[in-house]
Amino acid sequence: MTQWIPVRAAATHGEAGAPMNRAAGARAGKSPLGWIARVASGLAMAVALLQPAQPAAAREGPPVLLDGMGTIAEQRLPNEARVTLQRIESGGPFPYAKDGTRFGNYERLLPRKPRGYYREYTVAKPNSRSRGPKRIVCGGPQRMVDDCYYTEDHYNSFKRITR
């Protein structure tokens, strides 16, 4: 880690803080132009920090869509996820008030659809106090499970559920 020393102090004081002259600094292996390099790098950093920030989409390229994502067969889902799918098809009851609410797809990992197309449902873990990270997100009319996705990591990745 670089320790920044005021330019005046670096030019007139040695390592231990004792005054020194230029000749003593040169003999100690210190370049008399070293402070110029430190000032220049500090200015370069300040200029970089003052540049306008680019939006995340411009830095990262286009969002990753479902084309590169995997699928998971309904039979391979955990039991709790299969129960959640059955509840979605039957219209409930759901264990959490947030189940069936709008999913915004802010991560843009699912195909882009009109606002309100996707809804999220909790994949409840038995004997758990919290909702946990597992969800099923379904699109289209309620009770339809033709366009559903499973996530085990709270929306960081999705797998399309196939029947």
C-alpha cells in the first residue's frame, strides 16, 4: 500500500522525519523527481474518478438471455419445488403472502416480456423460518405452468422447467 507524504515534507525530511538536504536524499537512493511521479499518478487517478460513469449495460454488453441457460425436467426438481408447481396449477394455497406477486425480471435473465407477465413463488423448505433463496417464476396467465423457471440462488441464475 502506498503511503502518501506531503510533497514539502518529502522534499525536506528523511524517512525518520529528520531534515535532510537534496544531496543526502540522492545518496540515500531517493530520486529527486520521485515526488513528481507521485503527483502525476495522483492527478491521473483524480481525472479517472471524475469521468462520467457508464451504465452497467454499456460496460457488461448485452444482457444474457435464456438461450444460454439450462433446463431442468420437472421430475428432477426437489420435492418442495414440485409441490410449489402443483400449488400454482391449483391456484394455492400458498405459504407466503408474497407468493403470486409480480416478478420484475430486473436481472434481465429471463426473456423480456411486458410488465406483470412474470409472478414469483417461494419454494418452501420444511421447518424453515425464512423464505430461503429458492423460487419458481412463472409467466403468462395464472395457474399456467408452461413458462416457468427455477432458481436455487435467489435470481442469480435460472433453469427453464420442462415437462
